[in-house]
Amino acid sequence: MDRCVAHVRAVRVVLGVLLGFAAVLLQGSPARAQKPVSLLELFNHATGTNPEVGAARAGVRAAGQGVVDSYIGFGPRVTATYDQQRERQNVMATQNPVYQTGKAYFGNQIGYGEAVQPVFDYRLFAQLKGARAGERRESYLATAAEQKVIYSLVEAYLLALSANDSYALSQVEAKNLQSHQGEIKEKIKSGLSNEGDLDEVEARYGLARARMVQAAAAVSEAFAAIERVAGIGAPALMPLKGTIPVPRPEARVEDWVIQVLQGNPDLLAANETITVARADFDKAIGGHLPRADLRATYNRSNTGGSLYGGGSYTDDMLLTLRVTVPIFNSQGQGLQFLQAKERERQAQLNWDVRRRELVQKTQTTYLEVVSNSERVKILASAAAAQERVAAGRRTKFQTGLTNITDVLDAEAASYRAKREYLAARYNYVLTMMQLKQLAGNISPIDIGFVDSLLDPRQRPVRRIAL
């Protein structure tokens, strides 16, 4: 155990020196450097400016208005109509000797008002049920959007740091291969090496430079993702600390699955979609059920008269209890409840598809967290051991006991082990955050936790110009 701890410390020292050296070459004078932005600062800005969150919150407000409108549907419906008429009558022939043929013009005024109070309408209850479910669905979707911002911001931030580490290692590797080029050229002059060895070194040097270019592009892409999510530019980022905790998850995978089924906002929103579809079915059924309403009408008519009689001024009021019994296709829309029932089945099946996907994703993410927790410890020792192997090969090469290929292979394995060790650390944090997002309990507290893993004392990470 002591030997393992020593190996871990050794690889951290080696990585710190390599990354520090590369960062010095890369960043320039710290006096001109802008202050790095913490993850918490980016999140605080994103909460008020991210358009996905804003759109989701607008959806919640719109759904809330839908609930209010559903309640208003139970209230009275009042309409008023006023007609101003100019009437022309032309009596061309008549059998009544009292009246004469001819034309006459009259002015008429007619006012009509009606108030309808629903007494029983099953469709109104179904509409209210669907509106409430729609409001809950939009609330869950808003929560999912907020949690997505948290995870996306953590992911982009850590991807930028990981890509920068890869760039730094590739830069150190390229510099080391340049040194080997000089050694091989000197050995060629003395007849101790050949052009084939030089070609092999130059080929590996080209691959190292290609990895540098790829890593530099990945850093810029991650910075762009940060700006998209946060809504502000990030001049510089804080690197991850040299040592971070990587404990295994305390809960079992079965417990995480239960949390996902109970708290995942996307799954909860899909469940409310079923309720909305069921409400639409009930509303379609309500169109085939009897309904009753109380109607009060008021009619005032002021006519100018006619050729057959004088004008009139009437004022009528009528109170009616109307019971409507639909018999067949009363609204001219067919049997809509059949279509609505299939929509409900479709929503249920979509929920089950989503549930299965989330259960599988939770299980695989949990295994990734456990795997990365163990791999960080193992790879630290492996990277330290591989560095010792590479150092031994270099010593043998300098004394003529081995060839350059053995040295290059050992050094390539050493850099690969370092990359895997660093990647395992970032992957641990990301998969842990993803597991919490799946369970629906990722929160700003987790932003603070990841922020505590960053080291403001180290040289900041910046964009890399290609």
C-alpha cells in the first residue's frame, strides 16, 4: 500500500512539472492575463440569460394561464348584439283593400343579450384536468431545462480543461521528440544510427503535432460551448486541482434507479403527457354525454313600422333551462374519442420507452462512475511505473544497450498512461454529475462542489490559437 501511495505521488509530481512547463510556454506573462472565471460565476449568469431556461419558464406561465382559462369555462357566457337597420318595403300587389301598394322606408333598432350558465358539462371537467396536468408537465420540463444547463456547463468547463491537458502533454511530447531528432542526427554522423531511425522519430513528431492541433481545436470548441450556455465570454478558466476525491457512490445501483423513476423530470413530464391525453379522451367522451345549461335572454326591438301596420317597441325577457342530449354526430366531428384513446395509448408507450432508456442509462452511468473511481487510483500508479520504464529505456539508449524504437514505444506508452489518468479524473466528475442529473437531483450545490475542485492558484487555461 505504501508503495502504491508513493507511485501516485510520483506521477502527480511528474504530471505537474510537465503540465506546468507546457503552460508556461503556452500562456505568456501572467501580468497581462485576465482573471479566470469560476464555474459558479458562469452559472450565476446562465440562470438569468439562458434561452432554453427562459423558454421553459415561459411555457410554465402559459400553462398556468391555461388553468385559469379552464376555471373561467365554468363561469357564465355573456353575449350582446345590437342591430341598426334601414328597411325598405315595396308592396307591389295586395288583396287587402285597406292597404295600398307602394314603397316605404323604416328605421329599426334591435338589441339582444344572452347569459348562459353551464349547469353540467363533462367536457369542462376534462378540460380542467388536462390543463392542470399540462401545467405540471411544463413545470417538470422547466426543471429539466435548468438541470440541463447545470450539467452542460460542468461538461463544457471540464472538457476545456481536459483538452488543455491533452494539448500540454502533446506539446511536451513534441519537444521531447525534437530532442530525439537531434540525438539521432548526431548518431548518424558517427555511424551509430541510420536514416530509418530518423524517419521513425520524425513520423512520431508529426503525430504529436497533429494531436496538438486537435487538442487546441477541442479547447476552443469547449470555450464556445461555455459561452453558448452561460451567455457570456470566458477569458480564462481555473484548472482542476492536482488531487480530487474520487469515492464510489454510496447508494447501490438499484437505489439510483428508484430515484430516477421517482425524480427524473423528463420522465415525470412524460407521465403528465399521459394525463393530458387521457383528459383529451374524456373531453371527447363528454361531447357524447348530456349537458345542461341555464339561459337568460333579453330582447329589445324598436321597429319603424310597415305598410301593413304601425311600428312597435317591445321588451322581452326569457329564462330557459336547456338540456341537450347528443344522439349522433352532434358536433359534426365524428367519433373523436377513438382517436383520443389511441393518443393516450401512444403517450403511455412513449413513457415506457423513456423509462427503459433511463433505467439502462442509469445502470451504465453508475458502472462508469465506479469504474472511473477505481481507474483513477490504478492509472496513477501505472503512469508512474510507465514513466520509470521510459526513463530506463532512455538511459539504455544513451549507453547503446537498446534502439530508439524501444525508447519511443516506452515514451508513447508513458504519455498514453498519463492521458488516461487525467481523462479518468474528468470522466469521474462528469459521470457523477450525469448520474445526479438522471436522478433529477442535480442542483446549484453541485456547481459549488465542482467549483471547489478547481485551483485558482494554478496558471489559468485559455483559448489556444491555431
